[in-house]
Amino acid sequence: MVKSGLEIHQQLATKKLFCNCDSKLSDNVIYKFERVLRPTQSEMGEIDKAAIEESLKHRKFIYEATDNSCLVEADEEPPHDLNREALDVALTVALMLHAKIVDEIHIMRKIVIDGSNTSGFQRTALIAVDGYIETSFGKVRIPTICLEEEAARKIEEKDDYVVYRLDRLGIPLIEISTAPDMKNGEEVKEVAQKIGYILRATKKVRRGVGTIRQDINLSTGQGRVEIKGASKLNMIPKWVNMEIERQEMLKEIARILQERRAMVDEKIYDLTEIFEDTESKIIKKMLKKGGKVLGIRLFGYVGVLKNDKYRLGREFADRVRVIGIRGLFHSDELPAYGISAEEVEKIRDLMGLGEQDAFVIIAEMEDKAKLGLEKVIERAKIAIKGVPDETRGPRDDGTTYYLRPLPGGARMYPETDIPPIRISKEHLQKLVSSLPPMPEERVKELLSLGINEELAWQLIHEGKDDLFEYLSKNFGYPTVVARALLLGCDEIDYKAIFKALKDGKFAKEAVEEIVERACGGENIDDLIQNFSTEVDVDAVIDKIIKEKKELIEERGEMAFKPLMGLVMKELRGKVDGKIIAEKLKVALKEHLEKNK
């Protein structure tokens, strides 16, 4: 049975969470510094396995400080008091999701040593519990809502170092976690969309690429997989459905391996001599650097590493890729990549492999190759059981790739620099009395202004519903206003455009072009003036009728449509289309009667 849940992370449009720095991104780098991060124990005395795996990469982290960062982001100064505006936004969202607000907020430290936090941890606070959202397939539970700080922005990544920029570090982030109440990709997408609309209803969330992210949690009955950073809403069904297929494949592989009584041999073989005269460019390059070719035996694994249906070999490659190994090969894909059939046979003979046995080899520096094969051994053993708990990243083709083990509770411990915050009943009541309308209520309000439901939802999605309400109430033309706002940018003076339209300076057909050109940088007053030039409609119609006498003689009244197109081509935006149509009908009728 498929179970799926969501974690939604939304940046808030306030100042940073633990200092007074602005939350805008910046390319103005002021100085740089370096750090090396190591895993530490949680409050339970344990070290998180995801943190341990990250530390095995032995990376250096380079941080770029900007004008939107300070000593708090550099972890050279204690955090300031928690941003109360950000807290109120989080509390507002929690109330809109019917959640129970906690009496006292405690800041915790979540161990993160991938370099995205200079301190080696992320500050997070539980705000509310036991919420829910109504959907077309029933109620979806929301067990927790948290307020936390955003990570630093990744600028560059290499095998041995990563560059981060501190402009994004510390931006307030609200995290909404659902229960695993969804059963397919379309349900997950619907929940993500509905929660997104509620977040936008506060008018206090940041917009643009990367400001909202979804993590999808999914299980088909065995391990739990988290797809991290699934930010494209329309791709969610594909990611979910392809992950379901992957997990079903892994369960089938486990069944086959169990039937065969498959085993993993932990002995590591040195196969370097076999490849002394190899044609494989990857192996040849590594041997020149002083590396080795090491391998392991997998008893009963033949055919499941790679064929038309099974791809366990890709799972192995993903595990070693995170520690910088690219030169992994397995027997189901060989001979290939310059590795000959003779070399494959020599490996099988040296290892004493049977018909159902497979092998994996890695070409790398000796210590790194051994570490990589230890990762393969670990993953191969899990394959006999089924689907592992892990965090994966999304690809644009709908597939996912391994990132790290699924983190556990061993990465949390209390923040000692910030005292707990009590939430008074009076403050909550004040927030309740000023809650924004729910998205469905807002849609009804917009429909009453004269647009259809599709446009209403689009305006809410883009955060332009308030501007639409103001413009349509003051200047009319609701559908024209809605389409212009959805077409255009945020920086232009829509009030000037629609005031000129209401004053009759140009026809509504000109709005789209004026908006497009204004967004392109042209002056609005000049554009309005260009479209305000008075024209003699009758003269234009008379000219076109004279030019198209043959067409009129041939088609009679049926010539109206092509004639209308020609007239509109000359007058679009300068005269209302209805006026043109009425005048053209009269002129065409008079011409036909005159030439009977």
C-alpha cells in the first residue's frame, strides 16, 4: 500500500530570523572565510548517521559574506531575539491550518554538516501541532508546524570543497509537515497546492524560484524515502509515480535474492594486474595516478544489477557518487566502457564466480576505493531486505538519486543562547481576529468582481489578487485587468494604464501590448500617447473596402470576417473593437446595396 506525506518549506517576507539583516539575495560579496565541519553528539549522546556520512566526504566549505549578512550568519556572534513578525506569520498559518499552538516555544539545534549552515546546525522551533487541511479526497492531517532558519545558498560544488553565500542563511522558513495520508502523485500535488494558497493568503511569503520547496515522503510498505527539494509542482505526480515504480522494483529484487539465498562477500580483491594493458580510459587514467582496481563478489546477484527491468547497479553507483567516486563498474554491464570480455573472464576466474554470481569493481586511489566498496557492500546487503530508508534528490526526468541516509532524532539538541518564548492567549486572540480569508473565500470575492474561477485562482497563485481588486473596482474592465496582471511584471504603474483606459484614451485591445512594452522598459506615458492618436475610423474602413472590392463581390456579407481582420490590424488598440465592427457592418451593407 502506498503512503505519502509532504514537508513544505516556505520562506517568509520578513527580516532574518535571528538578526536584523535584510532577507534579499545579494551578489555583493564583501569577504570570504573557510570552515571544516564535524559531526557532534545529540542530547541523547548519539551521532546522526546522515551527519557521519556527510563527514566522510572530507570537504572544505568556503563562505561568501554579503551586505545582507552579519556576524550571526558567520557564527561569530550569538543569535539575537527571534523575529516576532516572522513568528506571527507562522502562528497565522498554523491557525489557518486548524492547528493547536504550543504554550511555549523552545528553539532547538538540528545538526547539519553539509556546509549549508556555518555553525554545523540549523535552528528550528515547534510552533503548532495537530492541524489539518480539507481536500477532494478527505482530510489530510498536519502533525507539526515549525519555524526555522533557511540554509546558505550554494554557489559552487566540487568533490573537495563547496562555496556557499550567506545572503540566504537565516531567512525565516515555515515548515509544514503532513501525515502520510496521500496515496498517489495527484493527491500529493493537490495538498501542496492547497497549502501553498494558504501560505500566499498571508501576503507575507517570499515569491520566486527557490522560495518554496516540497520534500515528499513515500513508502510502499517497506522503507521510507524522502525526495528532497521537489520544488516543481507539476512534476510531483511524476516523481511520486516513478519512485513507487523504483520501490516496487527493489522489493522484487529482494524477493529474487531471497529465493536464490544470495550472499555478499565482504572480502576485497585487488584486481589491478588484470588491467595493466586495459583500453578503458577511466581505469587507465586512475592507474597512471597511482590508483588501484579493487572488487567484491556478490553471490546470486547476476541479472539484477542491470537489465531491462532491474537496476540495482545504479543504486550502488549513487552510493559511491556522494563520496566522489565515478569509476564503478559491475558485471551486468560488462564488457563495455573499454573493459574487454577477456578482462571480465579473468575477474570471474580470479574470484571463483559461478553463473549466478556478480561482481563490482572500483577504480580509485586505494583508500577511497576501499571506502567505496564498503558502501557497496552495505547497500548490497540492504538489497536482500528490500527498500532502504534514505533521502533522495529529484531529477527533471522524474527519476531520483541517492543523497544520504534518512536523518533521525539523533541530530537534535536544545539551543542554549535563546530563552523560551511564551505565547499568550491575548496575543493569539488578536491574531485570530485578523486572519486573512481562506483561499476559497477569496475566490468567491474575486468572482463577484466579474471574472471566472480560473482567472481568480491564477491571481491568488501569483499574489496579485489585491491589486486586481483595487484596479477593477476603480477602473472597471475586470477581465482585461486580470489578464494584464497575469501577463505583466510587478514593476510597472498599472494604475496609470487603466486610468487612461477608463478616460477613453485608447481601446482595451491596446492594454496587452502596452503592458508588454512597459515591462520591456518603454515609458508608460509615451505608450499611452502613441495609442491615443485620434484616427478616422470611417476613412480606414472606406479605404479597405475599396482595396478589397473583388473579395466583397465574391463573398458578399461573408467578407465581413476577413475585412474585420484587416481593419483591426490597422486600428487595434486605438478604437474599441465593438465600434469598429458596427461601423464596418454598416459600410459593407451600404457598399453591397450600392453595387447590386
